[in-house]
Amino acid sequence: MSHIPRQPHTQNRFTSFFWSGDAIRSRSVSDIVLSGTVDVPEPPARLLADWAREISLRMALEPGDVEVMPLARARARWPDYSRCVGEVSHWTSSLGLPGLLASSDVALMACRGARYHHDGEQYGGAAFCNLFLSEDKEQDLYFPSLDLRIPLRRGTVLIFDTCQPHGVVRRGSNRFDVADFPYGQDCTQIFLTWELPIEDPGVGQALKVAFDNDLMHAMTVNEEQVWRNGEGVGVHPESGQWLRKDGSSQ
């Protein structure tokens, strides 16, 4: 299913500069989010207990943090792992992306909410494909620039541009607030994430990405970054608002 968000203002021009081999290449930032629901079983109790111990004893997961979990150990205790991957693979195939997961890097992640951010300074050459594994905890994945909200529950699956600002917030809220993820309450989301190559023809077409949209500046930058109307930008962690690199509102 393709969500068609509110159209951005015409004066806003977003560009991702990303590594393509040994060179920086430019591209547009997609405002398309593909989402759906797949039928995946609840992880077994001993795996859930292992995740809880990992998070509480080794990770010290703070509200707003997104951290990597040990996937190899989880797979050893997760008989339905292959089924989960197969369900996502079937879903991506239905979008015209057959076989892509098998050749893409995968990681197991945990978050206790997520402050608003974009990943274009590290993963500008990718789109994320996420499968959420936790039960409904009254949380949404929210894309503030698109005013687009995805309720998170077991089986929620989506593909989106890494450069599009996003965060995990309390259901119905537009802001990230630490108080919405109190200690002593199960607020953690566990999810699998795949890095899909943005230059793959199927991925680029599905997200309607335009490549080489700023050839001149691509020759002058030397690191991955996101620009808005010719300026490098970040994201306010609580509001999701675009910010200039000096921290001021753009």
C-alpha cells in the first residue's frame, strides 16, 4: 500500500548527497512511504525474555534511543525467523522488488521511542525496510514533514527514504517527549531493518527518486548530507522541524 502524503511546499527542494562507489552522487528525497501488515507470529517467550535482559542489563536504552541488538543470538532462539523474513520478502515482491531482501544487509534493532532524525548523513544511499515485532504499545512512527502516521504493532512493515525525517512517538502526538516513555513501563519496540540500495532500479522507481538532480554541488561536497533549498539541514529532535546546521529554524 502506498501512502500519498500531503504535498510539500513547492519552494522546498530537498537533495541527498550520498556515496555511490568512490564518488558522491545527488538525488531527490522521496515523500513516499510504502506500508502494510504481514502475518508474523509472536516471538517465543524465551526470546522475549532474552531481549528484555539485553535491554535492561547491557544496553541502558534511554528514551529516544535506537540501538542495535544481537541478531545472531536471537536467530538461534527464534524458530520463526525465516518465516518472518519470508513474509516481508513476499510483501516486497508484491511491490516489484523480488529477491531484494536476500542481498540486503539486515539488523535487529530496539528503540524506546525515537527522537526525530534523518539518516541521510550515514545511509543516504539506502532506503529502510522495517518489520516491527512488538505488540501494540500505543506508539506511532511519524513523518513530520509529511504529516504521515504509521501505527506500530506486530507485523507492521514499511519502506521509506532514509533522508525523510521520522521518529517514534506516543500515539496521536506530533512531538517526541521523554515523559511519554517512562521507566518501569514496557515502551520498547523491537524491529528488523534492511538497507535497500536506493540505486536499485526497483527501489528508485517505487519511491520515485530522481537521481543526479544537483550535479554541480555533488562535485564539491565530500560527505553524505541532506540539503534543503541549497543549505545543509538537520532535524529538531523533539518537533521534527528542519533546522539549519547552526541549529536555527529554516
